[in-house]
Amino acid sequence: MSKLTRLILAAALLELIAVALVFPFLRWGVISENLSGVTDARRLDTIRLFVTFAAPFALLALWMVISRRLKAYANPSRAHRGYGEASLLVAAFFLMAYQAQFASQLGAGAVRAADPELQARAGAMFCGLLMAIMGNFAAKIPAPAGSPTADPGVWTKVALGYGWTMALGGLTLAVCAIVLPLHVLFPLILIGVLAIVPYAVLVDRALRPFRRAG
């Protein structure tokens, strides 16, 4: 990972931490009143606080996982490294934007009745389109060089399957964000997230021959 990418990610992480600490502190008087009530303001501020505090942890977890994955392979291609770095940078900017939107509304109650639903749908649609774009690039990542015991055809097959699964899943999410009611959309997203775990394990096992020895 390049020094510039590390510097940008470190700055983004510091910004996420600062927002998570400063905004709730400045508005805690109003927030605590909302949280002690039983109106929509309580539900909205609970969601806003969760997003505000979860954002820096999400970026740090992604940074650690992707960096570890890249180091695990022997001589990953330039496209592979670029894909990993681009994924992190896109995730950082997305988390910064989404956190800023939610943190700026802390203590504001229900700004407008349609706002929470509109935000949820817009966020899900954006994530879906981003997944589709990233999946298209993932399908084209070449195999790492210098793995004499590994078959490049296996890498190509797995990369195509992973990339197109990600692309189709992203397009499906974008469409569902428009047409499905939220009480149906959110459980489907949760099921999709849970399904990623066993699929990621299968992909990891298939690409094990391409890792560094030891």
C-alpha cells in the first residue's frame, strides 16, 4: 500500500474519530432529552448515534482486513493492489459523508417525515451501485505472479465468480432500494450480509495456493 494511501486513510480515520467525539458532546443536552422520550426523536437519535460511533470502527476494520489480505499473497499484481487501495479510499469517503450527514442531525428530532426513509433508500442504492462497479473490476484482477504450485485458471474462475456475484448483488440491492418497502429491504440486506461470510470462506480456501508460503 502506498504512503499516500496510508496518509489519506489515517486522515480520514482521525476525522471520523473527531466527528464521533465532538458532535455528540456539543449536542448532548438535546440528545439526552430525545433519548429519554418515547417519540420518533428517540429512535432517530439512536440510529444517528450508532452510525456516528460505528463509522471509525468500520473503516479501521476494513483497513486491517484488506491490508492483511494483500500481504498474504505472493507478489500480488498491480491491479490487485490498486483494487484494494481503491476499495479502502471509496469506503473512507463514503463513511465520512454518511457519518457527517447523520452526526449533523443529532438532536434535531424528526427533521421531516420523509427524511429517514429517503436517506435509507439513497444509502442502500448508492451501496448497491458501488458494489456493482467494484465487482466489475474485481472480476478482471489477474493472478499473483510467482506461485509455481498454483493454477492461474483457478484464480480467474474464482475472480470472475466473485466479481459477477458482487456486481449482480449490487444491482439487485439498488433495484430493491427503490421498489421494496423498508421493512422488507432491511431484512434482505441483513441476510445478504450474513451470506457473505460463508462465501468469503469458500473464496479464501479456493485461493489458498496463491498465498505466501508459511
